[in-house]
Amino acid sequence: MIATMPTGVPNLDEILGGGLPQRTLTLVIGVPGAGKTILAAQMAVHRAVKGERAIIFTAMSESHEQLLAGLGEFSFADETLIGNALRFYSIQSVLNDGLPDVVEMIIETVRRERATFVVLDGFHGITGFAESDRDVNVFLYSLRSRLALFGATVVVTYETDAHSPNGAGTLTIADGIVVMHNRLDNERHHRWIEISKMRGMAHLDGLHTFAITQDGITTYPRHEAVYHTIPYTASDDRAEIGFPELDEILAGGLNRNTVTFLAGSPGTGKTLTALRFLMTGVAAGEPGLYVGLAEGESQIALKARYFGMDFAGAVEQGTISLLHTSPAVVDVDILAAILRDRVESLGIRRLVIDPIAVVEAEIPFRQRAPRYLASLFDYLREHGVTVIVTQESSVSGTGVVGDAMAATLVDSIVLLQWVEYRNTLVRILSVRKMRQSGFDTTLREYRIADGTVRVLPIEESGTAVLEGITAQEQRENRHVRQNRQE
């Protein structure tokens, strides 16, 4: 079994498959500004905090003054370590003497200092002093093999493209390759970390989100990589929504440990129904989580209060956990990490994501969307969470996930819609799908008044009205199918 060391970078050890392998050389590569130096320095500081001697060698990158000033902006920096457990050396003065002399200088310094963690920052600048690619490869090989004899673990930052044919031989020498991506998508940067190579380690594949904050780098493993779908037990127990007539249509409420797609046009009561679902859970002693991706906290609290629900009080008491994120800054893997943490630490039993369209829109690489949502929903089912996701749509939503959502990803579909019938707008409710249960398949008129959603008895709404709306909908559906065939 390969011996590893903790990196000190949140969640990175999990991505690496257990930590950074000891006595190896790892290349951290990426474009300028990707965060390579921050990552390497964060690991070096962590080793110094643990009582080891760590050395950072700088080449043609930042000066020591610039590097120290930059690191000083992060909370992980500790000035008391500098010059003691953490030391900085420049190899600039020996570069002109040739790469063999640089190797000797690094080896002698590590031996003298008895360092166990070594960072070489700015390897790209060193390659400019080589006469050939062979000299570069010999340099890196010598550094790797000789420092391993001293028990040192080496991290080298390198400005290059992982998929470029240039320097491919250099990449093969390294025991590990960590790629840091920084892609501009429209007006936003997406940062990912990728373990392209890590000998002997069962690392997580694919792209994993990372963020740079005042605390340094935090990584967020790709949700599908950390959670592997396993069979879960479906439940016949019911989670009541809290509107009696609606629960009756659903044969007693939603099946527990299932995901319900609550779709509808604006103003049909989707958020109101979802809030009632959470508050009903509070009354039953079931902790809830509301993920708000459209309206702010104060707006949600005001809406709930208008309909007689003390949502703000439940949040204050901790019976409902509130997660509000602006649609402009949603990252789906960070969101999944937060959900996993709250579900497991708070014992969440009811969850609302309002609306799911924001999550769908922010999933990088459109073909990933069904896989991501399927994995996320399976995780929630397995952990005993009953979920409602809302969407402004006609039936099954729009975009890549729409049809898949209706067909396979969710267990139930409840549609709330405005229907124009004989020059009058009527709110109509219908249940389109419900696994593991029977349900009322008729269209039902409902009204929102006095703080509740009231589904009208068929006789009060009028059989003729409902039959007319049903016939109208069937004609529209036939017209849509004919257009698709043409």
C-alpha cells in the first residue's frame, strides 16, 4: 500500500484517492492564473504546520516579496513559520550555470535543511534555459529520483497545457499530474481540478470544482464521482403536503423517499405548495431544507407569512434549514456538497429545490445534466429524504433534462396550470405520474385563498367545465403530436 500524506486542501485528499503519495514528484500544471502556486504553497504550509520542514524554491516566477505578499492575503498563511519550518530559496542565481547545477543546488539545500516537502514553483521558466527537451527530462528525472532518496515529496508547478504534444515526454516522468483549469464561460470563470495521472492511487476521475477564497483553495469533488448509486428501499409511507384535498388526490400524500416534479406556469402556487410541504413536515418533527434559487429569504418569509405560515420562525428555530443562492453564482458541485453535508448533519427529511431550472442551467457540459440529477436524486432517496423540485413549465419542463425528468428521473409529476376556458382563466391541477401508488387521474380545479390551496369537488367546479377543459387539452396534445411528426 502506498504511503500518503494529507495535503491540507479541503476535499483534495478524497479526490487524490487518499492523499498525496509520499516520496513522489507531482506536476501541478495549468494556464497562468489557474491557482497553481496557491495550491502548492497551501500544501507546503500544511506540512510545516504539522512540524515538517518544507521548502519552496522559486525560479522565474514571482519574487519572494511578491509571493509572500500574495500568500499573506490567505488565512492559511502563518508568518511564524517563515524562516523556520517553511523556507524560501531562489534558484535564479544558478540558472545561467546550467540545469545540472540547479539540481545540485536543490539537492544540497534539501539535504542540509532535512526537508520532507519540496515545492519548485515556476518550472516553465527553467525549461527556457535548457538546450533540448532531453535536458528538461533529465533535470526532472534527476530531481525526482535523488530527492526520493532523502524521503522528500516534491510538487512542481508548470505553466503548460496538459493536452499539448509539446512536453509530453516531461509529463511521463512525473508520478502524478494535477491539472488546474480556469475556463471563461460567457462572463464567468469556471475552475476545475483534474487528476490526470497519479500512479498507484485510485483517484476520482473527471473534473472537480475548486474555489479560491480568503481561506485558500477548497475543492469540491464531482458529485457523480463521490456518490455511486446503490439500490434504495422505496417506502409505502406517506409524506402529507398539508392541503387535505390534494393529499387525498395523491392517495394520502407523496410516497416517502421519492422525488416529485411540481411543474406549472407562473402564479399557480408552486412555491406555496412547496412551503406548505415543508411546514407540514415541521409539525410532524421532520427537519426540512429549502433551497431557494429565485426569490430571496425575505421574499419567501413574506410569502409564507401572507399564507399563515411562520417560515421565518422555523428557520430561526432550526427546524427548517435555508439555503439561498443567487442564480448568478450557482455551482452544481458546490451545491451538491452543501446538500450532502446538511442532509447528513441535520437529519433532513424533506427538501425543496425551487426552481430546479436554475440547477439545470448551470450544469457544465449539457450531456452531464441527466447523469448529475439522477445521481443527486438517488442520493437523496437513499438517505430518506422526500423531495419536491419546482419548475415553471407546461408539463415536463424545457431544456436537456425536461423529457428525461418526466420519464425517468422523478417518481411523481404534479402539474399546476392556468387554463383559458371560455374567456376565463381557471387554475387546474392534475397528477401525471406517481410510481408505487394509485392516484386520482381526473383534472381538478383549485383555488388559492385564505392561506391555502383548496381543490374543488368536481360537482362544485362543474362536470361540464372539467370535461370541456379535458377535451380542449386533448385537442391541443393531438395538434402538438401532429406538428412533431410533420
